[in-house]
Amino acid sequence: MERQATARTVVVVEDEEPIAAAVAARLRSEGFAVEVAGDGPAALDLCRRVRPDLVVLDLVLPGLDGLEVCRRLRADPAGGDVPVLMLTARDDETDLLVGLGVGADDYLTKPFSPRELVARIRALLRRADRAPTVAPALVVGGVELDPAARRVRRDGAEVHLTATEFDLLHVLAARPDVVHTREELLRKVWGQTGGYVARTVDSHVRALRRKLGADLIRTVHGVGYAAGRPS
Ligand code: CA
């Protein structure tokens, strides 16, 4: 069992008290410091106050829904890059949210196992911790990706990507000659495979194409995805 020397703080935003309590108890037993908010405005206040390492955010909330909470978190210059794991009720809802560019880093559909939730949280925290390495910028299809600064430019203009979108593009752009299967991408970008829906990859590819151009990533039918135009 992986333990952090200093407890990482997770804010859980969920109005259904039994779910919030169960999630909080499980996370505390895993060594996390947990704060709970029951609605959107309380969540924003709490995040401003405690500056969490990660936010578990239910989509359906009274006051402000999870979508709006996520947008406002992202707009905060001080804490805009906090990893957000959004809880949804259905897989197609996740598709829709990724398509809207809501900016959550990962999505988990209810009902979920506590083990899966913890695994996802750990994977997101590992990615957030990953020290920037000095690496040359990658150029693919007019898009320039700077791995050290985690910045992406299209025709010279900076484009904002979520952490997950950036990592996915990075994996593809690093080996433009290679076709990656969805399973491989799930492993490399999301850090695991168990319980994951391959459609998560498709949703993020769509988001990247929308932000950076349809040509950026090609679909290799029956296999997976690769960077660049169809040959
Ligand atoms: Ca709810």
C-alpha cells in the first residue's frame, strides 16, 4: 500500500450524505486528509480555503452543478490546475462532458467501487506530481507541444488542454510512427486498465481534435490511434 509522508488533501463534493460519508471514510483509511462539501458554492469556498491536492466532484449538486463548479475552479488563477475527478451517473454523460470541454481530468460513473475510486485518485496524483523533465518540443501537424512547460501551441497560439488531454497528446506525438491501441493508451495515460471504458480514450481524442484540428490524430480502424494525417 502506497503511503504519502504528508497527507494529501482531497475535497469531496457530494450532496448525498451517505455517499459523501462512505467516500470520506474510505479515503481517510487510505491516509488522505478529507474535507466534504455538500453543494457547489460550499465547494468553491472550501477549495479556496484548503487548496486541496485533488477534488472529487459529483456532477449533480444543488446550487451550482459540478459542471459550473469545475469551470469556476479552472478559472481560479491560484488553484486552476487542481486535478478534478468527476462523478457521473452514466457513461454517455461522461462522453457529453468531455465533448463540452468541461475540464475534469477523469470521470467515474456511479456506482463505483471504493477501490476503483482510490486507484483513480492515486493515478491522478501521480500524474500531477510527475516532475517536469527536460525534453525537446514535439511538433506534429502544425501543433507544437512543450513537455517541460506542458504547453501546446497551434500555429503559434497557445491552446489550453486538460492534464489528461496533454498526456494523451504527448504519448501520441512522442511516437508519431506508432499506432497505439486504446488499451495501451489507457495504460500509459490513465495509468491502469481495470474497469476502464475504452470509450474514455475516444472522448478525449474527440476533444483534442476539436481543440487542435481534426487532422492531428488519425483513427486506424480496428487498431487504435496515431498522431498525424492519414497516409
Ligand atoms: Ca449528487
